[in-house]
Amino acid sequence: MLVILLFFTIHWFLSLFFHSFFLHRYATHQMFTVSKGWEKTFYIATWLLQGSSFLVPRAYAILHRMHHEYSDTKEDPHSPHFFKDVWQMMKNTHFLFRSLVKKQYNIDPQFTKEYLPVWDSLDKFGNHILTRIVFALIYISIYVVFAPNYWFFLLLPIHFFMGAVQGAIVNWCGHKYGYTNYDNHDCSKNSSPWGIMLMGELFQNNHHFDKQDANFAKKSFEFDLTYLIMKVLDKVQIISLIRRPAV
């Protein structure tokens, strides 16, 4: 049991970190700069740790920029206030994301004018159904060997769709439940302690107030673990945080 719980926890938090650090704070918002070598390293790490739920960075960044521009309006690709449940929101997000990956969506130029990390060969390989199946089989094999009983197999769908699950939690809960520090003219909310457990991602109200600020925590009782790790990476000169004037 310990092995399975450890595997699930490690997979969850490492996947979540690169989701927040690379896809969200770098690919979407360029909160830091990094060398091309380190960019590729983080790209590979994001693919490996998201595995069967790998989110292509270019498509993710465009989708998330649209979310900020149209936050909680009908044009928002995943506002919970225009879907009857989280499954309908995820379904809509999936179809839009897939069309962005296949470049079948007519994109407003404002969402592509800023830098987008692209690695065509890895995107195609990581997004291929066979690659996703291989990762799923690896997860299943770990459970076959180490799960003490079949009830633990109920955790497998979370492994299979981890990136999407994490995104759904943030987009649904982060715009429905919690408190606000700022009037952003949308429905973005902060959640604590869940904002801590989601490595800063559920401090949505703070993030929507200043989308370029790498630190999503604004109050003394809020804690953004992703930002803390970014400060360490900045200190050792792996990344260079972009320091902007406070809003």
C-alpha cells in the first residue's frame, strides 16, 4: 500500500509542478526566462511526468491566454458558470484543446504574438495515442505489482488523465468556491488550504488580479510552493525570474 500511495503522491505533485511551472507560468505568461537547453529539459520533464495526459505547451498556452482575456464570459473556454457540471466543462475544453493541437482553430493573433514554446517532434510523439497507451500500461503494471487489493485500481483514471484532472479542479473550483482579495470583474476565487495543496494554482483571484506576477500568494496565510521553487531555481541561475513593478 505504501508504494502505491507514494507513487500516486509523487506523480501528482511532480506532474502538478511542471503543469504550473512550465505550462502555466512559462509557456503562457513568460514569468521567467531560461536558456534553450533548460527549456528543452523542462519540456521533456513535463512530457514524462504528465505521461498519458501530456498537454501540448503551445495549445495549453493559447487556451489559457483565451481564458484570461474572456474570463467568466461566454467566450471563456472553461468558465464553470456556463456549463451544467464539470464533465461538460472538461468536454468542451478537450475539444477546443484538440483543435488547437491540430491547428484547426482560427486563433486571434493576440494569443500568439507572445513567445510560445514549440517542439514539433516531441509534441507529435507525446500526443500520439500509442505513446499515451504505453504510459497507461506502465501505470497499470505498477498497480498490478504493488497494489494490495483491487480497490486501489480506482486511482488509475487519475493517473491516466492527471493533467486534465488538475486543470479541471483549478478551473472549476478556482472560479466557484472561496474568497476574493480583489475585484477583478470576474468570478475568480482563492482557496486555502487547497491553494497550498494545488501548489498555488487555486489562488485564482490573486492570479487574475495580476497575471504576470509569478507569486500567486498575496496574504500572509497564503503559500505558493511553485513560486518558492522558482525562487530557488532563480537563485542557482537555472531560470531568471522577470521582476515587474507591483500592480
